[in-house]
Amino acid sequence: MSELETQVKKFQKELSAGTVALMLLAQLAKAEEPLYGYQIAKQLEQAGDGVLAGKQSALYPVLRNLDAAGLLSSEVEPSVAGPPRRYYRITAFGREVLSAWRVNWQQTQSLVNTVLQGAPL
């Protein structure tokens, strides 16, 4: 792997660490019913034209952390075709946090875009 590829992978990892929780909350906020991890991963993969393909396992620790923080609630239900599934739903507190995170994300995105526009290539 070249040094360029190494740096790109490192950047992608650091960037995704902060944005995955935001995307998970947003996806669950628009869901009409509780979703299990694989469903959420597939929806995000479709929304991102496959960008998250093969990275579903990275979502599960974030879902557990959001659940532990009270931003999500979850319950396990038996599955006819395999192991039990944990279904997640966004909580009222999760909606409040999502709202605040959206504002922060928009401010950060605006700043980064402003700085990048002036950066020579």
C-alpha cells in the first residue's frame, strides 16, 4: 500500500468515526418502525450508493453505544430464520441530540467547504 493510500484510509477512518453515529440517528429518526442492525446497514448502503458495502459490522458497536447513552432504545425479538434480532428505535432524547448534532454538522461542513474552496490543488 502506498503512503497516499495509507493516508486516505486513515482519514476515512477518522472521518467516519464521528459521522456514523449521526447517520444512524438520522436513519432511525425517519424510520416508521424499529429496525435491526442489518436493515439499517442496508438502508445506509443504498443511500450511499454502496459506500458502506462490507462495513456493516462497524455499525454494531456504535448502535450499542447509542443505546447505552439513551439515544436509542432496543429490544430483542426471536427470528424465525436465525438468531434473535435486536431492534432499535430512536428515543426522544436521541431526537434532541440529533437536532443539535445536525446544527453542529452543518456548521462544520460550511467551515470545511469554505476553507477547501480557497485551498490550491
